[in-house]
Amino acid sequence: MVSKLVSHFCPGLRIVLPIEQVLTELLQANQQHSCVVLQAPPGAGKTTRVPLALLESPWLQGKIIVIQPRRLAVYSAAHRLAQQLGETPGHRVGYRTRYDRCVSEHNRIEVVTDGIFLAQIQRDPELRGIAMVLFDEFHERSVNVDLGLAFALEAQQLREPDTPLRLLVMSATLDGERLSQWLDAPLIQSLGRSYPVATHYRPIPRDRYPDQAICDVIEEALRREHGSLLVFLPGMREIRSVQRRLEESGLPDDLRLYPLHASLPKEQQQAALSPATAGTRKLVLATNVAETSITIEDVRVVIDSGQVRVARYDERRGLNGLHTEMVSAASAEQRRGRAGRTQPGVCYRLWAESRHASLKAFNDPEILTTDLQPIALELAQWGVHDLNDLTLLHRPPTDRLQRARESLRQLGALRGDDTISPFGRQLGQLGLPPRLAALVLNSQGSAVQEEAIRCAAILSEGDPMRQSADQFQADIHLRLGQLESGGPQRIKNLVKQIRQRLPKVASPPQQLTLPQALAKAFPDRIAQQREGHAQRYLMSNGKGVQLPRNDKLSAHRYLVILEAGGSDTEARVELACPITLDELKQALPNLLESNPAVYWDADRQAVTAQQQQRLAGLILHQQPLPKPWPPEAQARLLAALVDARLEPLPWDNSSRQFCSRLNWMALQQPGAWPDFSMNTLCQEAQQWLLPFLENRYSFGELTEIPLLDALKNRLGWERLAELDQQAPACWTLATGTHRIHYEHNTPTLRVRLQECYGLQNHPTLPGGCPLTLELLSPAQRPIQITRNLIAFWSGSYAEVAKEMRGRYPKHFWPDDPASAKPTTRTKRSMGG
């Protein structure tokens, strides 16, 4: 079977790839099961051999779809498949990408990007005419592949038994056992790779610039190894930097250098993939577009920087951003495998071998890290609300999905029950992210339609302007001006495609400016300049951003933020459009709210109430609210009081003593008396204090509050007599009435010693608790504390009296105080 396939597809070619050892088993499994998992390491030949083997299977009638994660992989796979058939793409093998297609009625195999497949299955849920779908490089876990597989599993249920839809999930590095169990599908494994690859670790020294260190390793490999080289770098900036250094240092005469990046024209990409001409070798500087599904002819040396640039949604900032991070172990293995596709190879890894063990095993599933707005629209278009109804290996976080649905409701793409609206279906047909599709559709028929289309293309494909950091300007109008005189071909292609996809409807002319069209598409990214900070802005979603230094957009109070990034707490604005307040109000009337706003002004120690016009987190206009203010004003005052532990209240001796008496009673009779501690008073302030705050809005207005009455009301007026009996506020002596102090949970009577003369018994509360007597000198200074006055009279009093006679000779200090007459007067005034 294998030899027949090889000789049929590849006349004169006798290369046997590892995958061919399991082709027979794989074809049998595909014939007998609706879904199969194939795990094959890099270089095994799954992309170029399996589709052709299926093509020759008589039991498979219909078209075969092969899904690739990137456009470059689509071109490469389609050309290699067609080449093995002795054809060029367009006959039995066709392909489709976002910008290019080569298809015909003769196609039996069609290679497509994951985005193209997702759009196809949304248009035709039964996938009519499709016999089999191959999900290649599933381990990359793009969100389109995850959703595409989930939808395809449901599509299988729509097909008749005599025309089944078969699925084959192919992965190089993902845990095949787990994937097989999740899909309830048989697992076929192909072991071994085409050729062995030796691995060397070359960690970048800390005292070297990364691009210089990479160039050093490249030069080492050029000296030591033969054949062409493939260098993996995180992005285009690093590619340009390394390319510039190499060219400045001088390249060998026989070396041809090629960059390889997704943004480059297809012709330049193809040049990097083509074999080196006789007598030369290639050096390809590539991003991770070269990681899977492609073979760069005669490459036998891979130099891996170990870094990759990935898009992650930053929940904290509410923005997508590009982050440079270490690759996963699975990706490192994929890159290493590029060196052993056609001959034994060598891989240089620019990190320490000890660090390799700490790499995460696999790439993070994109569905867990990306902006969920496009996902939410795809789910709504498919008719799914509960994610439990879909077969997803990983489900997106529920709270983030709900926020994404809310943003789609703002765009008008979803109804209140999260079902898709007619406008939402139109968004899904443009092949753009929901915001950008809304930008185009909202501007249709207006004078700014063409500008809006160009903006959508720029935001989809990336900023076309290259600027130095010190001269950077974020204004989108500068990019639009560049496109009018030129610009990247990929952006022009997308502009043309968007025009073609616009629905042909008779739209009445709209009075719309470009800033208003952008505001409608990005209502959560309207930014308002912060007071006193020209470069800093607050967005309507509550997140902060800042303009680059010297950016002229700082002259504008309001901006629509289109792109922002960076690692600072506040994202750096990369693309924005100025908008006036009037334009903003006209563009988003349904999102404007006018409500009273009440808040606490800590500087004035008072409540402030204003009538505010708001756009989500932004205050567009405000004016003082006339009194009386809403009940929320008292609630704000109460909250400020609680934060201040009720200290601003007009506390006096009576109110403090009232609380102390009750706290003492609560200790004496647990459960019989309420807690009047400060903690409890704060916790229950809304019940006992709020009614007394009516028409009061500041700490300064609290002086007239009858605080003691409020506290008594909390106790209940019917229990006051009982409290007075068991914990009296005062104690009466012959010389007058004195306050009892309960604050330390020890009832204490502070009185001059002379006023206690004549007492034959120690003062005791009705419950039997003796008062603590704090006996004072004529100058009101403590001279003795006792809970047994009688023992004091017969004991240490004599020594105290002796001392007092010397210090206060004008006052009466009898030898027998228990029989003496109490007094507050001197001996002269007593007549002695």
C-alpha cells in the first residue's frame, strides 16, 4: 500500500517518511470511525502524505478540507500536495486564504486557514459536499480551530448515515491520549522523525545585547555547519535588527539572507521557502510562521531564540496586547524539527539546558488568553448560549465571556437575551473582528465610508508606519494619508476585499464623521484627558492609558483609543483618533446617562451631589444638584462616619457614659443587654443613626444631633428605668451627686476624700458590685484607690492624712474619718 502511494504520487521519488508506517492503520480507522486522532512528531510527513492517501481511498467520496493555522502554511501545503500529484494548485488541490484563493470545480483537496473554515461552517453548518476535515497542527490551539472542531462535531449529527462527515485531528506535540479520550476517538501514533537532530545550548550572556549574541551564534554555525540556516526570532523588529547587524558585519559571498514574516508579500515568503541556488546557501530569519507545516528546502541548522510574540488580552487594562515570552517545550520541539526535514540537522537553543526543563509543556489555548468578543459573536451566530452544549477542550472564563457579550450588546450585535441580531449576522459576514465590522457597516453610505474601510484594514493588519520612539505620533489620520499615496499591499488587498463583501443595500446618506464612526465601534475606549496630565487619559471602561511623549494628540480633550500596548500600568497609546465632545454625544446618544451623583468629599468633609452626564466611566458634564438631596446623600455621610469610627458625632460625657454603662451591664448579664461597643455601633449605624441624619450632609452639620436620644432609642425607652436602677449614672453623697465612670468596665466614683467622711459602709451598686473609689486630694489629684472604704479608714488612712496635713494644712483631716462630717470646705469656712 505504502509503496503504491509513493510511486503513484511521486514518480521517481523513493523517500519513505515515518508516517507511511501507520498509513494503512490510519485509513482503516478513518473508514470505521467518525473521528480519529493522529499524533505524529515534526517531520513525520502527516501534512503531505495523509491527504493524498485519503484521496485514493475508494470509500471516501467528496471533498477533503485540510485546515492550517497560517496563510504561509496553506500556500506551502497546497503547493507540496499538488507537486506530488504532478500538478500545480487549482486542479485536484486548491487553497483559500483571507487574501488569496486558487480553487476550481476539480478540487478534491482544499487547504484553508482556520478562519476560512470557521466562516465556511457558519455559512453551511452541514458542510455539504465535504467528506472529511483534517485539523492539522491542532496542538497550536488557535481559537478558530477549537471552535471549528466543536462546530464540526455538531455538523456530524446533521448528516445522513450514507453521507457521513469524518474528522481527523492531527497533532505533533499535544497529549494524544488526552485528546483521544476527550473526543472518544481512536489514537494512531507515528513514532520517529525523518532525520536525527543534534541539540546545542547557547544561553545569551547577560553582558551582551540579544541581537549581538544571536549574530555570534549565527556566525559560529556558519563556520561549523554546512547547509542553510533557519533562525527563529519573536518579531519583525528583531528580524530587522539582526539582519542589519549581519549585513553591517559582512556576509559570506555564498550566503543569501531572507526575512520570513506573516506581513511580507507572498513573493518574498516564497523566496524564503524555495531551495537555495547551486553554490549558495540560505539564512532565513523567521518568526513562528516557520514553526509548523512548512519545509524550507535544504535547511539543516536551526537557531532558536526561545522567544515568541503572542497576543494576549489584558483583563486589567481591557486591551489586547502583544507580549514577548518564552516558547513552550512543544514549540521548541517543533522548531527543532525544522532542522531534520530533509537531512540530519543541528539545533542551537539560545537558553540554558537547565532552563529547558522549566518551560511550560504546551502553548496556552488561545481561547483562554484572547479577547472573547469575536468568540462570543461566533457562538451567538452558531446559536449556542450554554458552553456546556459544545465539545470544547477548554472553556473560556464565564465572567470574561459575559463582559464580551455585554460589549456586543453595546455594538448592537446581540439582543438583550444574548441571541444574535440581524446586525450581528451582518458583522459575521464581513470576515473582520466585530468592532471593525461594525465600523465599516455603521459608516456605509456616509461620506467617510472609504476612510472607515481603510481604518478597519489598518487595525486588522497592523500599523503600516515605521517611526522612531522619540518621533512617534499615534494619530490614525497619518496612516490614512500614507495609504492614499501607497502603503503595504496586504492592507490594500484587505480594503478591496471589504468593499466586495459589503452588503448591497440602499443606505440613506448618513451625517457621520470618522471619529463618530470609530466611537460607535469602540464605545468602551473613549478616552478623556485627566486633569493636570496632558499625556494621561481615562477610558470609558475605567482603564487608564497614556500618550507617548510629545504626541500632538495631547492637544485634544477626547480620543478614541484604537490600539494600545506596552508593559506599564497604563497602556501606551499606539493608534487613536481625536473626537470632540459634541461628536461624541451625537455618536453615542443611547449610551449617555444623566443621573444624580452623590459622593463624599474628604477635603471638605461633606457630601457633594451633582447632576452628571456620563458615558460609562467618564463624566462628560456635571452641575450642582439642588437640595433636598436623595437618600443616598445620608448614606454617604453615614459611610464616612463609620470610616471615622463615629468620632465626628457630638459625643459628650453623658453619651459616652451611657454606652459604658450598657457595656458593663452586658458583661454582668451576658445576652440580657445589647452591645454598645464602638465596633457594634459602627456595624449597626444604619439602623440606629441614619434616621437622625436627615437633611444633614457634612460633619459640620452634626453638632445639633441629639446623640444621647439616638443611643437611648437604640436601647429602647422602656428599659431606661431598669438601666438606671442597675447601673446608675450618678451616686449621691452628703456633699452632692457624682458621676459614676464605667469606661473600663469597673464602676468608679471619683470624689474628694473629704466628701466621704462619715461613711460607715462602702458604696455598692444594687447588684452587689462595690464601686471603686478613686479618692482625690483637694486639688483633685488621686491619692488612694480602694474597693473597701472601711478597711481604708482603719488602715492606711492615718498615713495618708499625715501627708495631707503637711500638703494641705488649711483643710480638715480628722483622726476618725468614719465619724467626721463630710465637707468640701476649708477649716476656716467650716468655722474651725
